[in-house]
Amino acid sequence: MLEKRVFRDVYLVGGPEITDPGDCCIYAVYAHPYIVLIDSGLGRNTEDIIENLKKFNLNPSKLRAVIATHYHADHIGGLFRLKKEFNVEIIAHELDSREIEEADEKRTAATYYHVKIRPCKVDKKIKASQEAIKIGKKTFNVIHIPGHTPGSIAVYLDVQGKRILFGQDIHGPYLPELGSNPQQAKESLRKLIELKPDILCEGHFGVIEPREEVIKYINHYI
């Protein structure tokens, strides 16, 4: 897995084989003129994410927001540094905000990853089951998908006739000690299928397409 252009204005800029073995897959969306990141990784190699943005001629000074899909350390560990260096807006669901703002070592699985994450203020807390967030010229459709964590969210964009879904950790794991609820997860994954995504940007397994393969992938975990 290498950094790459996923589709128009959507890029894979971080991940276990790109920036750090412990990182989730980190996606960048160019929202004209701003840049939005989907998750931030563990935070050990944030500078590599920044360098990868530059490879795609994306100016890091245009970083506007990071959407945190859930509170696990491999997705939020880099939030503090990104906020400090680029003054980005942190967006997450209200049900996952306490763990992010308090850097809860157990619930975030920081101890599992052997990292010390920094508390980070959540600027915008999603409360509705679905919310459209306009940033630049892009509309980010945020869906509450509890199951992996209580406040897990997915994000989708419609770009040039393609629906791109940032489903993140569809594969789980679904461990109660980390806030998971397997029954809720099944219901949430069915919601994602109903969206009929053409491209899935998954949290650890990269980019899956076309739609038939996306549906097959999600159904496997249901």
C-alpha cells in the first residue's frame, strides 16, 4: 500500500505501510481551497502525512479540519499536533468526544499501541444521526454508525457521479472493553450498504472498489 490519488480530490496520505505501522489509513480531501483529513493516525509520524500532502501539490497551510471517525488512538493520536501546528477544526461525534478530550488511555487503546496521546479539544461535536458539513466547495455527509465505538461515524462524498465512503473500521475489532457493541455494528453496517457506495476508503485495508466489491466486503463483516 502506497500513498495515492483515490479519485478526484481524494487521496490516501497515511497508513500502516505509508507513515507508521500503527497508523490507520489517513485520507485527505481537497475541498477547494481547503484540505480536510479523515483521521490523523497515531501521531508518531505526522510530518510524513504533511510531506505526502505536498507530493500531491496540496498546501498544508490550507488544512482546515480533521474528521475523527472514532476515539481509538490509531485514528486520533495526531489530532493534538495538527491542531497546534495548523489550527485545524476537530470534528467528532459527541459520544466519542470525552475520550478524545481526556486522552483516555484504556478506551482509546493507547496502552495497546504503546503511545501517550495528548488530550485534544473537539471543536464540533456531531449530535444528529446524519449531518451535512460544508467546507470549501465540498459537502461532507456524516453518518452516526455506533458499534465499533458509541460515537463512530462514517463520511461520504458525491464526486463526479461517484459516491466515496470513508467507512473506516468496518472490519472491527468489536471488543466491549474498547466500547464496541456487535449488534449495533451490524445495524450500522447495513446503513452503509444502503448508501450504495462506489468506492470504500477503509480504515486499515485501503481502497475497495467497484460497488459490487464494496457491498461484498461490508456484508462479510455483517
